[in-house]
Amino acid sequence: MKITVVGAGAVGATCADNIARRELAEEVVLLDIKEGLSEGKALDMFQTAALCGFDTKIVGSTNDYSKTAGSDVVVITSGLPRKPGMTREELIGTNANIVKGVTENILKYSPDTIIIIVSNPMDTMTYLSLKTSGLSKNRIIGMGGILDSARFKTYLSLAMDCPPNDIHGTVVGGHGDTTMIPLTRLATRNGVPVSQFLDAETLQKVAADTMVGGATLTKLIGTSAWYAPGAAVAALVESIVRDQKHIFPCCVSLDGEYGQSDICLGVPVVIGRSGWEQIIDYKLNEEEQAAFNKSADAVRSMNSVLSTLDLGI
């Protein structure tokens, strides 16, 4: 098994480190355009193998895509990160050209790979990669919903003073501060609805905190978060390479599901060796479906910007 991570910034490097430590591949390739960055970080990571006891080879490459040949999974994190006060949507002009180019270069050497998109705005970048690649739709996956759901579960656990692992909670819709939808109605603590532990006002605050979870971190640290995104990517990669069939909320191409088509949005899917294998219908109520439709409208508006960028899709 071979996995490539494109982009050796904080997010990409943390993804590679998590993947290697979990021994999800025999080889992890870390690629970046900055001379020496990926080689240095890969060497630093590989030197931890003797201390941490994993047996994954980690190599770096400065923009040499031939080193990525035969990758089973490729994680694209490249592009500009968020800065304080910046929305994910503001990154579209710059990151669209980057993600399109990376997708094309990857497919020259790994035509049958599964692509995981982390770059923002993630829903639009997932849609762009799908349109650029020509791959079957189940092989293009946006990571955001896993991360948003982890934040949702964290805030719920803090509100109830219980372990995060006791919580099941899902965020659907777009991976944006105003487009994600934390499904408080369906969240449970060891199978018990969280509404039995928390009042409506507290649940509303949890949902609000979840929606601005990324912006909160960006304000605190001055750029995009990386620890939780890296762990989220590793969980997704593990379900793919080990064919675990986990149900994760991921950004995937919809064809009538949840009332939407020709768009990539976060919905619960079964993740296995062939990518995303099945979309799960959570039977949204009227209010939730209305929010999902509103989220789709916002993402579709962002997608329309792609046609103004001369991307040839």
C-alpha cells in the first residue's frame, strides 16, 4: 500500500505523520513545491520510527510527481491556509488552480487512485477535483464532515462532562461556518439522545460553537488547525485501506440523494476499499432538510465561481 500526501505544511505533514504511525501503508510520500521542505519533514518523521515502533517508510519529494507513482490513496492538502478573519470561501481563486493542477499531475502516475480533498473551500475543491479527474465519483472524497463531527462531539462531551468517545454525532452539509448542519436531534450519548442531558439553549450553543470551530482555532493560532484535521484524514484513510466500512460524514457527489444533484456536499457514507460505497439516508426532518437545501445553494453559488476562472472544466 502506498499513500501520497500533497502539501507539506502543518496539515499535510500531520496527515502523513498520523498515517505512518498507524502503519496504514508500506510507503508514505510527502510532496511539496517548496525546495527541501517535504524531504526535511519526511526525514524528521521517519527518524521517529525507531522511537515509536512503526514500520512505514516516509519519503519527501519537491514537486516530482513520478515519486508518487502507484499511489493507492492521495491526500490533497495544498493551497493557501486560512488566516484570522478569512472565510474558507475567500480561498477559492488561488486554491482552484492549485487543486486542479495537483489532480492532473497525480493522475498521470496513479490513474486509479482514491483522492481525498482537504484544501479549502473543501466542497468546491472536491467538486473541482471530480470534474477535473474523470474518476468515478466514489473515488473522490472531501474530508470536512469527519472533522466537523469530531468538533461537534467534542463540544457535546464538554457540555455533558463525559468522554468524547461516548458521543455519536454527525455534521452534514457544507464545510463552512454558515453551511454546516450539526444534527443535534440525532446526537446520542451511549445510545441515549443528548436532549435528555442538555436543554435546547445549550444544544443551540454547541451547534453554534461547532459551526465556527475552525474560525475559533484560526483566530487563536493564526492559521488553519492541523492536529484534528490530520487525525480525521488518518481515520478516513484507515477505513479505506483496511476496508473497515465505517460510516463517516464526507463530502461526496450527490445524484438526487438528499434532494440535490451536480454538487458535492457532506452526507453520511460507508467508506471502504473502493472509496465511498453507499450514501446513508438519515431521514432529515423538514427543518433539517431546509437547512441542507440552503447549504447546497451556498455551495452551488461558490461552485459557479469556477466558471469564471478559465479552468477548462
